[in-house]
Amino acid sequence: KTLCIFVSQSGETADTLAALRLAKAKKATVIAVANVLGSTISREATATIYTCAGPEIAVASTKAYTTQVIVLLLLAMYIAQTLGKKSEIYRDIIKDITLLPNQIKNILKDEKLFEKYANYLKKQHDAYYIGRNLDYASVLEGALKLKEVSYIHADAYIAGELKHGPIALIEKGSVVIAVATQPHIATKTISNIQETIARGAKVILFTLSNEEAGNVDEIYYMPNINPILQAILVAVPLQLIAYYAAKLKGCDVDKPRNLAKSVTVE
């Protein structure tokens, strides 16, 4: 009576596949979320949900990531409804999902802005990403992409934990990328970045239009949408910042060193 969900872009990820086989051996129901049709994980799972993102040429996942987030959200809502947890919010989320393509197109029109933000990272050895709640998931993705393609060391922190240690790393000229798109806690994250500004950090902030943030070097206002979906939208500028940072440093964006598209060993 256990459901296990395994996520793999390639459908060949060795450690994920090993865990899937172990779950099946224990008689668990297994759902695979994969991008590659006919992949090993999709063949061995009880059921497969394909992300249908299309082929990804670059090693670092971009569109596969955003489609995975959407699929998992839809699956969570389906399970909730199946369990009888009916809510008006599901209808609102579905409606807002249909708005995502146009909103992403509008964000892409600001590509030059994200290239400008990447210039802050050109001479950096480290970068710090902070966010709370769902925004923490977003900054984890942003930091990962920056590490993967530009080789700049980047860490993501829960904003509320900043003063419990990580703030010791902040010095004059440090670059902090903050995401504050969840209305109920955005103000708290913005308060945290003021602490980094006081210590000389340069801050790039992604937030909502009704939030005020003084002394921030760069601020980008995200479109108005259900907060649950902000993780999909903010992934786009965070990935583009990593892309342009890598280009500025002369790195091969499509084929980062030491990385493979499919991890086939445990």
C-alpha cells in the first residue's frame, strides 16, 4: 500500500533505477516521471507519466526541470481529489497553468536583463542564493545550474537560516540572488537580504510587484500568478543567469566538464 514516484529525465539514471527495483521487490506501486519514451525506468514502472519536454541537447536540464515540476503538481492535485479533498483552489491552479506559456514568453523578452545580472557573477568565485518555503526549491535549482555550467561555486540557503551561520560568508562584493515570490513570507526574505546588504553584498531580487525592497542592486518583478506556480516561472531567469554567466567565462554551456546527460553508474 505504498506509492513510490521516481523522477528521471533520461529514464536511465542508475541509482534511481536501483531504488525503483527495490521498491517493486517490496510490492510498492511505482510511478515513473520521465522524459524519454521507452526508457528503462518507464518500462519497469507500474505506470509512467511522460513530461513530453522534447529532446534536451544540453547536459544541464532546463525544460525537463520545469515540466517535471508541472507533472508532479498535477499528480499531487489528482491524488488529493481522489482522496476526496475537493477544493476550489485546484480549478484556479489549472486556470493559471494555462497562462504559463505566455508569461514565460514575456519573461524571455527580458533576456538582456538577465544577461546584465550575470555580469555581477563574472569575477566571482562564490554566489549565494536564498529563499523561503517554495522559493527555497527555486534557489536550489538556480544554484545548481550556476555550478553546473559556469563552475562558480554556489550554495542555496533557507533565508531564515542565514543568520545561523551562512551570513559569516558574506563580505563586500558578495553576490546574493534572492527569490521572494510567496506572499505570506516574502517580506521576511526581503528583511534577510537587508542583512546581507548591510555587509556589502550586491543583491539580485526576484519578487512580487507589491513588495518593497530598498538598497537592492537589481530587482525583477515576477508576473501575478498562483504562488504555487512561481517556481516554474522563476526557474527561467535563474537558468538564464547561469547560461550567461557561463558564456561570459567562456565555458561550454551545452557540455559542462565532468558531467554526463545520463548518470548510468551508482
